[in-house]
Amino acid sequence: MCALKARERISSVDTAWLRMDRPSNLMQIVGVMIFDGRMDYERLKRTVAHRMLRYRRFRQIAAQNADGAWWIDDADFDIDVHLRHSLLPAPGDKNELQKFVAELASEPLNPAHPRWEFHLVETMDGDSALVARIHHAIADGIALIGVMDSLTDTHADAPEDGGLLPWTASVGKAEDEVDTHANDLFWRWIYAPMTDATQASIRLGGKLWGKYLDLLTHPTRVFDYTRIAGAVASEIAKLALMPNDTKTRFKGIPGIGKRVAWSEPISLPEVKAVGKVLGCSVNDMLLASVAGALRAYLEEKGEHVGDAEIRALVPVNLRAPSDFEDLGNRFGLVALELPVGIDNPLTRLYVTRARMEALKDSYQAMLTFSILGAVGMAPKFVQEQVLDLLAGKATAVMTNVPGPQQTRYLAGTRLKQQMFWVPQSGNIGMGVSILSYDNKVQFGLITDKGLVDDPQRIVERFTGEFEKLLWLVLMEPWEILDDPEAVEAALADARAQRPARA
């Protein structure tokens, strides 16, 4: 007997991501997890069945018709369609694994099935790698980190079911019942930005947080509402009038073929220690290192970078801590200009810090979240025009996601390393990913094959750019680096050296 077939309306924001697929830029998050030793495939399958399939989205087909976009339960769901044991071509080394991942990143997921897929492959050194592909309409990066964490344990001999009851395929909502939670959330964000839900969700920094606390504490201050409306209007104008960033070899019309690469992990406590001395956050340190790596690559290719700035769209989490187990997309985007044209690593770091501080005081993330929801309800051609306008202002999408900071095990096998790559929209041809795990952090890159055929040459420079800051801390007198006036003087100098824009 067939299981009860149920459906839920896809939220407007998730609909936008579902319709954003193009042959040149597929809206799928691609990740790789590398394990110490051979993994038992059958045990992996049982673990996934017990734990991951408890999330209903992974058993639902995303369908679109004249009536809208819907999550429909897959009555014929078969885990073997989604979980595969694949062979890695000889010689089975890191280079072949990167090629394998890039090929999957270029291949669309089958819309006739729930849009996710796992490939377990074995490498030449006796290890295993799990390559995952999950459509962005299912969830954003923060939510998917939670899903992957739910598959893993803190020790090797944990029970396969994680102590959870197995899922039941017949459990579901009645036919045509609509889940309006996400759509309600969207409208609350537009019309009531100072509600408790928003208070719990915004994490853009102390200044903006203080503004919302003031509004919540003094709701009768009508002028504050006017101020917010003015600030949002200002952000809309900034996005509309934002000039294109510098034309480099990273910017162009992408094709279907992709390339992926990842760096070796570096010590997260070491990054934190250097950042503490220099008065910068971990995020500032890593973003400045990315800018330095991109600069060094352009110089190697003989490209002039004296006044170059590369704009990256950076996702900002708008998810409350209590919502981390919910799937879907709850993030906005801010536009960060990476100071690639600055040669001095310390100056580059302070410029990056100043720009991140400025973004923390803006409403860009809320605005772009609202835009995604709005275009998800509009005709597809309207969505494409709006998102192409936004994507045309940038060269890359860049995301920084924190993973678990202790060793994890999947199906009894120790996880050594993990990395993921974010999708790019429109004609953006580069995705930059920073992921921390087990007190280490690493840098991943996905590029268009026709624009950058050798992304490994970029990621190899990431550690070196951080080490420039490390050696600066080790060699310079700390009383100078720790002196607030000296730091502010360096920051003022950094701002003065910001390349002039046309």
C-alpha cells in the first residue's frame, strides 16, 4: 500500500532558491568529508536512514506547477537512489578527489527525486571521503551544518540510530495542507522588524543589536520607526547605485564546468591569538588572508592589481538559536569589498576590519532577505532580472561557517577534515568558503573552469597570507601593536590608502 501523499507549500524565500538554478550555476551546496580509514558503507546507510531521514525535507520532492511550488512526500522513496558507493579513478589521490567533486558540482540533481545525494569514495591512502550534494532550497549552510552534525557522534561506538526512533513514511500532513510558518516569518520581517523574533535572530554586531534593544524597550518612539524606514530606503539606494567592482580574470560569463580546491587546515587557536594582539576578529583575519591570496594569484598571472577591489556577497545568519534544527533559508546578504589592491598585509587587515564594522551598522542583510522573499513570489523572469542586477555588482560569494570544535565520528569512522562550497547566482563565477572544525580552519574555493582553471594555486597562498600576520606579531614589539593610538594611526593610514573608486 502506498504511503499517504502529503504536500506543503514551499516558502517564498526557498522558492527563490529553487528557481535560481542555471546550467552554469546550480543552486546546490557541495561538501566533502574526509575520514580516517575505510568506512563501512552498510553502516553508513543505516546511520543516514535513522538520523538524516528524520528530517522530512530529505524525503520530499520539490515540485512547481501553476498553483505554486510544493514539497511533496515521495511515496516511492528509496535511499539507494541517494546514497552511492562510488569508485575514485586512479590514482585516487587528492587531485582525483577534487576532479570528482567538481564533476558532481557541474551536474544537476534529479528533480524527480528529493534533491540530495551522498557518494562514499575510497582514496589511495586508505581513507574514505563522503561527497554530499544538497539543493539550497532545502536549507542554508547553517542549517546543513546542524544536519551533518546530527549524523556524527563524539565517539566511535555510538549507536547507529543515535537513540532516536526510526522515521515512518506514512507520517505527514494531510493533502493540500499548507505550512505557512516560513511565509509568516517573511512578512514579520518586513512589517515588524522590532519583534521578539527579530531580536532573537539578528546577529550583525553590537551597534545594530543596541538599536533593536532600544526600539523594543521604547516602542512608543515613533521617530525610531521613521529612522528605520529611512535607513532601509538608504540601503536600497546603495544597492541600486552600487558600482561594479574591479574587472579581473575572476569576473566573466561562467560556463558549465567547475573546479574545486581546498587548503590544508591551520590552527584556529593560533588565528585567535594573532587576532587578539592585532585587535581584530577571527573573521577579519581570515577575510584579509583571502584578499591577500587573491591578490598574489592575480600578480602571478601578470594582472595589475594596484587599484583592484573585489566585491563578495557575504551571507549573514538571521536564524534564532532555537531555530537551528529547522531547515529552509534564513539569511541575508551583505556586500563586502575585499581590498585586493592593498599590498601591506597589516593595512589590508585594518581596512577589512573597518569595512566589516561598517556593514554591522547596516540593514543590508534584512533588506536582501526581504528581496529574496519578494522575488520568490514574483514571476520567474522578474526574479532573474532582480538577482542578475545584484549578482552583477559582485565577483564572488563568500561564506564563513563554524563547525563543531571537537573530533566527530560518522558510522564509527573519525572525521579528519571537512569542506563545502557555496553556489553562485547569476554570472558570479567564484565561491569562497571558510569552515572551522576540531580547532582548525580551512579555506575552500569553487571556480568556473573557463575563468580560473587552477584554484589550487589560490588556496595554496591562504596559509602564507595568514603567516605574514603571524610573523608580524612575533617580530614586532607588542607594546606597539597593543597600543590603541598606534593601532588607530595604522587604521587611519589604511583608510587613507583605500583605492579611489570611479
